[in-house]
Amino acid sequence: LCDWVGKSAALLEPIADAIGRHVLNGPAIFADDTPLKMQAPGNGRTKTARIWTYVRDERAWLGPDPPAAWYRFTVDRKGQHSAEHLADYEGWMHADGYSGFNDLYRSGNVREVACMAHIRRKFVDVFQAESSVIAEEAIKRIAGLYAVEKDGRGRPPEERVQLRQDRAKPILDDLESWLQAQLPRVSGKSELAKAIRYALSRFKKLRPYLDHGCLEADNNCAERAMKTVALGRKNFLFVGSEGGGKAAAIAYTLVETAKLNGIDPQAWLTDVLSRIAAHKITRIDELLPWRYATTVA
């Protein structure tokens, strides 16, 4: 399907752009990137390029707008790319600790929300490698935070905030104090110490989720959106050029957004391609997948 969409990328690019505008109009987004091989011109080898995704998904807090995923392709991972992608965005952004986002945060327009899943993953790695009792206890405490999130899913923002203040904040406060107490007791060069220091460095940026019902405890929405890229990477191994990478980003945008809205991507895109040539560019939003959903419901 992505190959089929790629052949029609020029026609479908305005729809991908409209999806991008929709994503960046949200109060909070999820961001991630992943490597993608691109054939380097002239020597028959490949270089490492990047696919970025920015996701808007308000379903967890009953937001009124449909979910969407916007992908962008770049030939490297320089921070200037994310700055260009998000030049017009103002709001919260869930992300990992990638330093290339720092200029965005310094601008004041984009406010960072750290990811609990990244914190947890480091303790899981230590526990699996060393059976560390401290790592195991950290994982259990983090599980308590996720239990609160499970109870809050599908509730309006004000109820989620109250739930988090009553139940999650005490757990997070206690976890932070406990980790601070454990750090001097372990070797400073150990993987466990690295996991603890990482967690302590990210807690301040994680805490906004406690006070804002439109935020999440992790960046899993973006990570799920990257599974589509990972699957494609196994099938086609690399893109042939920068243009091919940009066409792939358009395809991922259209297919993943349709899937997020419960729409069959092939049925929707078949309909779009039959109409788009005669469709006014000023009315491109009429072709978006959630509009199609209302016509086939």
C-alpha cells in the first residue's frame, strides 16, 4: 500500500500537509524519530537518514478532534529539522531526551513533557541483566503510576487531573525521594546508577502531566506510530533518494492517520484519488480521513 501511495505522492502531498496542520493545531503532540537507510548517490552505498513523526491523539481525555500522525523525512538528525517542522507550533510536546529539541524548548513556544516509558525501560534493562532488587522495586513503583493512568483513560481532563493529584503525585514524589536515597548506595559507574540518574534528571519535565489532563505519562503514541516505519524498513531496506524518503513520509502520514481513525486506508485513498484532480485546493480538508468516515458510516 505504501508503494502504491508513493507513486501518487505528488497528488497526495496536499492531504499530508493538511494532516500536518491538523496535528500542529493540537494542545499537545507526541514526537519521535527513527533511522532509515537512504542510498547515497554515486557510490552505491547507503547513509543513515531519519523519519520523524508528530502525533496528535486526544482520545484518552475525550478530546473533540480526530487523531492523526504526520511524518517527515530528513537526510540526517540535525536539530534544525525539528525546529523547521515545529516552527508554527505552540503547545506541549511529549518526547525523549533528544538534545536536538532543546532550541525548541528554549524558544518558549514548545513545552517539554518527559516520558515515563523511557525511564522504566532503563530499569527493565538493568533488571534483566543483573536481577537488581533496586531496579525491580523501581519497576513496581512505576507500575503504580500506570495503574492510575489506566483508571484515568477515557475521562475528561479535570477528572484526570484530580485522579493524578490524589493518587499519582504521592507515588511519584515517593519514587523520586527513594531513588535519591538509593543513588549513593550503588556504584556510580554502574548501569543501575545511570538509570537512576536518568530518572532523576527527567522527573521535573515529567511532572506537568500531573497538572494537565490533556497530557500523558509517556510518549507511547509516537512510539506506536513508528512501528509502521519499522515494518516497512524490514521490507524495503532503504529508500533510493531524498525524494523517495519524502514520498515514504507522505505514505506513512496517510496510511497511519487512516488507521488511527478506524478507516481502511486503501478504500479511503481510492476514493481520494478518484476525486482529488478536480478538487479545489482550498477545500482539501474535505478529503481528510475523518471526513470520509462520515460519508461511509
